[in-house]
Amino acid sequence: PFDPEMTYEAPFYGIDHSLSSASYMHAVGKFRALNEADQTIIEIPFKHSPSEHHNLSLFIVLPKGGSTILDLEKEVTTRRLDYWMANTKPAYIDLSLPKCKVSSNLNVKEILQKMGMQRPFSHAAEFD
């Protein structure tokens, strides 16, 4: 949902109140959101294909008022996450977020073996 041409530079304040510059992504449109007293939750869907169907979303939880992300972190539970995800509603939002990149390296073999999939990684494997 973010147009690269709408990216801009602006100040970014870290948890320790340090100031730096960051590139911000900007979008105006309909998102699913939930406004609560201490935070706002916004769902950002990822497109998995050219169609409009989404199967993966990023939920952003933004603290409000005097709350910090550290305060919010103490309150996050599975039950609360389930509640937020179930109660977001369509809303028209003018959204700016700092650009970020998330990556991960996973040892899929080790993960699958811990899940009980031993045979595909042994000499007994049969892939006919």
C-alpha cells in the first residue's frame, strides 16, 4: 500500500529519546484499525499476488499519550493480540511509518527435524 514516490525524510526519536533522521513511507487510504485509550492498532496487508486477496498482514501497535513502546510491551499477551486482530474495523487513515527491513536466516532442516520430520533428511528418504 506504500507508494515509493511518497517516501520522505523526517526526524525519528528512539526509545532512549535519541534523535536521528529516517526515511518514512506514507500512504493514505483504508486500513483496518482499532483505537484504544493507550494505543492504536493498524493492520497492513501484504499482497501475495496481483489479486486483492491477502493472506498475510502486519499489525502495527502505536502507543498513545504518555505511553511508550516499553510500557506497551509489558501488556502484550496472546489474548490481547487475538482481541486486537478480531476487533479491527475499516478506517480511513493517513499513515506514515519509518521504513524498515526485516530479514531472517532459518535452518529449515533443523526446524523440520525438531518437528519430527527425520526421514526426508536421512538415507531412507524416498522422493519418487
